[in-house]
Amino acid sequence: MQGYVIRGLPIIKEGDDIALLVKSLFDFQDGDVLCLASTIVAKSEGRFRELESYHPTIRAALIAGKVGKDPRFVQAVLEESVEVLLDQPFLLVVTRFGHVGVNAGIDQSNVGDARILLLPENPAGSAMRLRAGLGKDCAVIITDTCGRPFRAGVAGVAVGWAGIAALRDWRGSPDLHGKALEITLEAIVDEIAAMANLLMGEAGDGTPAVVFRGLKYPCSGGDSVFMTKDKDVIRPRLRR
Ligand code: GDP
Ligand code: MN
Ligand code: MN
């Protein structure tokens, strides 16, 4: 397996064609996995917002007091969310598209000015569109840097993907001693996203696109890394 960091991408603006940009800098082959930081996908989709455009409700103002954030920022987070899981010491929410993240993944770094940047509205749809734009039979994974429960430090996770199954099903495969695995579903899009995030960097590196070549991955099947509410045993225990 080889990993490539695509260098030379500009600061992305609304309307930029990211598939075209990466194709001009890298010669894609069938089977490649292109990982893109959600930041640049969101920028190309014009997901910038001015804090001034948000009018905080009383609920947003109350939460803002608890988390020590601007009430307008909290309002933005609430508008991107379907459920609040924690409102102190930070704001952990379920986004409209099913991802659980602090502040609904809204970024204030690598954005510029006093603006905020929302995650793409529908990262799965974005990944599908970008994959079509590549013109090769590639997989696309849109990543974001996230904290993890129970573990210190941030890592990359997949927020949208296309052309690749989210989960690899190992059930039924024999272990070293011939005993069939019973429950292992491997979150391959997250594993790949974490490796891509490691290569992207977090600050001023300017490298939001990474390609893996020679990875063997299932192209379809396996549903999502977003755990549904009914299967999640942690979520109900967060609500007090
Ligand atoms: P996130 O993990 O999706 O929130 O994105 P980050 O802000 O951590 O950025 C990931 C990588 O993309 C870093 O190397 C940034 O320097 C880079 N990056 C962010 N925005 C841009 C951009 O508009 N153009 C370029 N070339 N790189 C960017
Ligand atoms: Mn982010
Ligand atoms: Mn990041």
C-alpha cells in the first residue's frame, strides 16, 4: 500500500471544483482511495457563516453560559444538530446527518476572518459527487478531526464516504485456530480516515487531500459507522 499527500492545493473558496483540482495535481487510478478534509469540502460548498447571522434562543444562551462560548456560536451548533448529548463542559451533539461530534464539527481554525465553517450539509452526498467527478473507479472518504470518548487526543474519522463500505464484516471468517469470528465489524472508513488525518496535519500544512493506493477494501455493503440510536447503549446514559 502507498500513501500520497497531494501538494499544491490553493485556499479553497465557495464554488471551487475539488475533484478537478485534485485531478490536476494527481494521476488517479481505479481502486485509489481519496481522503479529503471536510474543511475543504465545506469551503467549496460555501458553508461559511457569519456569527452575526445567528440569533440565539434562551436555550442557546443558557448552554453558552455552561460551555463558555459565544451564544451565537452555540445557536449555530444547535441549528446543525438533532440532539444534544452533553451541554457541559463542552457541547456534544448528534448532527443532522448522524455523526456525533463536539460543536457539530463547526470549525473556527483554518477558516480565516471572524467566520465559522459548518460541516458539509450531507457529506455522503458530497463524497458521491466528488467520486463521480474523479472519473475513475475510486473511493472517496471525507474526514474530520475528532476527539474520542475514553481516549486522550484527537484523530481523524469518516463523516462521509462513497465507493467503499463503511464496515468490513469479518463474521464467519476463521481465526488462527479455525474458530469462526462472531461479531467483528471493522470500521474501515474510520481507520483509513485516521491514517489520512495523520498525513494531513492540523495547522498550516495546507495538505487536505491524501490518496491511498493498493488498499483492498469492500466497495459496497456494510452500512454506516454512525451508530443508530436504538443500538447505542452509551447515548441514553448521557441524558440526565
Ligand atoms: P478538518 O480536520 O477537516 O477540520 O481540517 P483541518 O483544519 O484540520 O485541516 C486539515 C488540513 O487541511 C491541514 O493540512 C490544513 O492546513 C489543510 N487545509 C485546510 N483548509 C485548506 C484550504 O483551503 N486549502 C489547503 N490547501 N489546505 C487547507
Ligand atoms: Mn474539523
Ligand atoms: Mn483536522
